[in-house]
Amino acid sequence: MPASKNTMQVNVVATDRPIWSGQARSATIPATQGAMGILPDHQPILTLVKKGTVTVVGTDGKRSNFEVDDGFVSFDSNKLTIAVEHCTDDQASANQ
């Protein structure tokens, strides 16, 4: 699906494998300073992630939840990268 004004490219990766990749409406991350929501056109950020749940809302409205360990998040030019040590949610392989 081509990117639209109301979506962003999201890549969730663990050190051992890619987890989820695609266009999304939003993402929520467990940042070290508290939960953070990311929407398209968010200002650029680079922040640390703590253990918790990453939620990605796809363009179809479907929510995908991933239990993650420490890592970081980078967002710029409507591209969100969530890089974590481990992801323990096996639904990830069904969403690749």
C-alpha cells in the first residue's frame, strides 16, 4: 500500500530478527520517560525504550502488540524505527 499523508512507515526489529514492517496510522512505545504516542508528521525524535508493550495501529485499524525489552526509537521524515533487544510476542511472525 502506498504511503499517504495520514500514515508512516514503521519498522520494528529485534537483535535476532525483523518483527513488523509496514504503513501504520500510529504507534505507542514504552519510552523511559513514560508511554509515548507517535503519529504521522511527529517531530523528529530519538529516545530509549524500556521493557513494555509496543502497539502499532495499521492502516486497516488492526492493532498489533509486541512485548519488548530495552532498545531505542528513531522517528524522522515519517519513518519510525523501533529497535529492541528482544520481542517475546510470537504474533510478530504472522505480521511480516
